[in-house]
Amino acid sequence: MGQGMDICLAVDASDASPHERLEARFVRCLVCQAGIVLAGCKPAAVFGFRMPPDDAARPTSMCRLRVKTLIGTYAWHLLRFGVRASLLGWREGRAMLLVWRPRRIRRLLSDAGAHEFLAKNHLPSRSGALMGELRRRLRAYYNDRTPFPHEIGFVLGYPIEDVDGFMSDGGQGARACGRWKVYGDVDEALRRFKELEREELRIRRLYSEGTPLRGLLRMATA
């Protein structure tokens, strides 16, 4: 387990074991859903990993244990490259994860208006405590105890003005829509949408052409 750090695993390899297919599927999901975090282009990402069809006949507890162990293994490897990963819970057959770069989160805290936004939403201003509280809120949501914490948009790299706007009216007054609902500078948001899309496509292409996970992570420290 963990060979996906150095090898681009084939999801549909005919000679692969169910566990190897699960690992390949997970690494590909990580690259597709959080590749721009791994490569240092975005502070954090929240996404779901759906278990493969051949796990459907297995007991739920067994499936979850296998996936939890796999996530734990890769979280340990990612930590060595300045990336954190955390299992948040389960939703509709998917393991929900938060992946983030603490250094990028600390940089966000120096932005104008960050501390006012955090105080208004009862969030701590230290990066470690902030991510701990956001994980707690996300876990409460995935356990069906609270509404979705839209304040997570702050660490996903959305402009504070846009996060505030969405939390105020649920997107009804947005001036544009893309990766998030835009209330502030539309031109800058559209530029950022295109930039992220280009990076996402580039990272996926690099992986499909043979750049392993370790190589993508090194892009952020080059």
C-alpha cells in the first residue's frame, strides 16, 4: 500500500487484485479532485471518494475499514510534502475528505479582512485551530447533525466577499457563477476560474502521461 506515490496505477488492470484496484481508484480520485492542492495552486479541497463496484457486495463496515486504512496510509505520505488529509465522514456511498496545505492556509490568514471574517463566523485565527474547527463542522454535517458550513469557502480559496455574499443570500444575488458564486470582482473571478481549470487539466494530463503522485507533489516545492 502506498505504491501509488511512485507509480501511475492502472484502475482497470486485468491482473490487479481488488485492493490494488481500490488503491488505483483512490489515487486517481485524489489527483482529479485535489491535484491543484497537491501542486500548490489552491489551499484546500473537499471531495468524495466513491468505492468501486466490486465492493458493493462486501459488508459496509469492511469496506469502510479498507478505505479508512488506505486514506490513512496516503495521509502519512502526503504529510512529508506539506499536505494534510483527513476523513470527514460518509455520504451516499462516498468517503468525504478534506485535503489542505497548512502553509497556504497561513497565507490566507494574512489577507485583508480575514480576521474579521473569522471572528464573525466564530472561527479561530490560528491555522491549526481553524482547520480543526472546520473539520469538526464538516464532520457534524456529514453525520447529519448540522447544515453545510459554507464558511469552508474561505480555506477553499474563495474571495471573502464571495463567501460572505453566498452565506447572506444563498447565491441569489450572485453576479456570476463558476467554481463559486461571485459577488465581488467578476473579471478577476473569471480569470481565476480559467487559471484553475488550466492547472487542473495540466495536472491530470501529467498524471495520465506517467508523472506519479510524488512528482506532482514536488511541483509545489520546485
